[in-house]
Amino acid sequence: MTLHDKIIRYFYMTTFAFLTLTGFGQMPIFKRYRIADIPGLGWLAEFYVTHAMHYIFASLLIGLCSYLLAENLLNARQELKITITGYAKAVMILGLIITGGLMIFKNLSGTPYSPLWSLCLIFLIYRYVWFFLFSA
Amino acid sequence: MIHTITRRAFLKGTVSTACSIAATSSVVKAAEALKNGEPIATLIDITKCVGCEECVHACKNANTDKYPKPEKPFPQMYPSGVKTEDWSDKTDIIERLTPYNWLYIQSAAVDMDGEEIELNIPRRCMHCTNPPCVKLCPWGSAIQLDNGISRIDSDTCLGGAKCQTVCPWLIPQRQTGVGLYLDILPSFAGNGVMYKCDRCYNKIAQGEIPACIEACPENVQTIGSRDQILKQAHELAASMNGYIYGEKENGGTNTFYVSPVPFEKLNEVIEKGKGKPHLAKVANSMETGDKLAMAMLFAPIAGVVGAVARFYSMSKKDNQ
């Protein structure tokens, strides 16, 4: 594994870890379960902080995915072999990005979604996250 | 037979007729706004409020069916430090917001032009134009209707109180022992249902006006399309050289208070605390999120630019 690939891997894992953590932070669980009482983790109970961080790490994930996609297209890596699990992960990441994007759109001012649509979107995201975590 | 009308009876009749006309006019305005699919808003002229609490009682009467009917004893909560909230034995409280009281009157004694005056301020949910309670609810239980009303669906709310935490005025109030959480993991997740003013959305949907407006003998509130009501609020504020609260707070709300006294001054003297919202300036809570969302549009571009830059650098190295 080259240094470049190692950096990409580290960057991806860090991004995904924070994305998951701040994603769970959207639910009122860290305060209830006193995780936010652990020194240094108080920010997990601050909803606006976790919300902003979630957006920042989502941007990083989107940037990283775009980078990798563009890099592979430019290099036209013939030797790159993607396993079935790899394809499944790619589909799940794409699903997360699309559903996440729809949620962000929902959160913008003046975009009222129907309650049913919001609920479906939320459950779709949770489903993707759980699938992804289990597959990882 | 000749009926004599006393002066008192005549005045009473005139006032009731005026109230009816004003209320009818409100109904027409609200109905028109609804028909056009416009957001609706309310103007609250606090100089008119006498603090009679007719609106508070009307609100309670109109919404009795929506109030929580908790099952007791409450489930044991884990971890043990998780507090339950029970208002079911205190349903008569009207001095603050509770799950059984969605509107209350806040009083402020202030000095105006060297004279002490008392102002009464009906307080309830402001119905923000971009409500954080709705946008950030992790279950989609807080919803915003097309007409701008935000409400909490008591059938799906789990009572995590995130809506209360993210609300700049901490409006929603929790009742434990009721709602969906009882059917899932009552001891480990959820804690009841959150309640707040829903602007009598069901009455509005039928072309009626909210109970608090209907009952007010002083016509403190005027409801109609947001643009029209905002214009009216500005005219009223200009006529009394006064101030507006709710137009810019939290990025804009659908409730406009008009006062002859600056709201900073009112905020200093009103009683604030749990269930008693402030009148301070409020920045747009969702602004950072909105800006970050816009910035996110550049993330794919940045990724592609990075890949092209690397490709160019590698190609250059290969050529050397």
C-alpha cells in the first residue's frame, strides 16, 4: 500500500467514524446515557455542534468519493479489481450520500417535506447506516 | 311592547358586534391565505391585551382532546438518573407553558415616558419560518404544514425533548408516560411526548380561526397571510413609534409582537425560566447549517480538482 493509499484510507476511516458519531448525535442519546458527561465528550450533547460537524464530515466524504472516482477515471486503472463487497459498499455509500443530500435539502429554509416523506427518509438513512456498520 | 335599551346594553352590543366583525374579518383573511396556499401569520398588539386570560382558557378548552392521558406508574427509566416529567396532576397551571397549557400571559411593568405601565404578552410557540424543532427532529415527529404552522405529532413523538433543546425559546413541554415509546423500549429509549401550540391547525383547516383569537374580547391578535400581517405589523409599529418582535428572530417567525416599548426592556422585566420564554434577540439557529449545506456543493468540485491536480503532478513526474 502506497503512502497515498494509506492517507486516503486513514482519511476515509476518520471521516466515516466522525460521520457516524455525529449522526448518532442527532438523537438525544448521548446526554441520556451520560456519554456526554465523559470529559471531552460534552459536545456530543450539543445538537447544533453535532449538526454542523455532521455537515462538515459529510462534505469531506463527498469530496473524498469524488476524488477517488475522478482519480480512477483519469488513471483508467485497469489493474483495479473491485470485489462484490466493494461494489456493495460503494452502493451503500452512494445511498448514504443521496439520502443525506435529501435530508440536507429538507433542512433548508422553505422546503417543507410531507411528514411521511421525512419519516421515510429518516428510516432509509438509519437503514443504510446500520447496513454499512454491520458490513464494515 | 317597547324595549328600552340601556347605555350599558347598547355599548355591550356594539362591542360584541365589533368583535364579531373583526373576528369574521380575521376568518376571511386566514381562509383566503389558506386557499392561496400562503403561509399565515399572527400579529399581536400587546398594547391591547388586558391580561384577562380568555385566550388561555379558550386554548385549553379547544385542545383538551389533544392533551396527554398518561399511563401510571411510569416505566422505570435507565439509566436511573433519567428524569420523568409529570404534569398530569397540575393541569390547572396557567402561569407557564406545560403539556396542558400551550399559551400563557406574561406581564411586564415598564416605565414609558416617565409613567409606569403594565403590558401583557400572550406567549406561545412563535411558529418559526424555518423551525429548528421540525428540521432537527430525529424522528420526523415535528412537522411544518404548508401554511407555516409547526406542530408535533403525538402519535410518533418519543419525547426525547430535542425539539425543546434546539428551540431558542424552549417552548415544547414534555409529559412522560404517554406515546409510542411505551410500545418500543420504554425503559431505555424515549420519555413521553412533547406538546406545544399547534395554532389550532385543525380549526384553521376547516376555515375557522384559532381558539385564542376567537375568544379574545380585545382583538389583540390578527391572523392572515404572512405578507399582509407583516405589513400591518409595520404600520402598527410606525403608528405608535414602536417595535416588532418575531420578524427577524431565529431567521423569521410567523408571530409578530408589536410593542411601544423596546423588547430588550421588556425582556429585562418579564419573569423568565422553565416554561417562561424570554424576549431577547435570537440569531438564526439554522444559519450555520444552511451555510454549510451550501458549501457542501463545492465538495465534489474540490474532490475532482484534487484528483486532476494529482494526475497532472504524476504525469509531469513520469515525463521527467
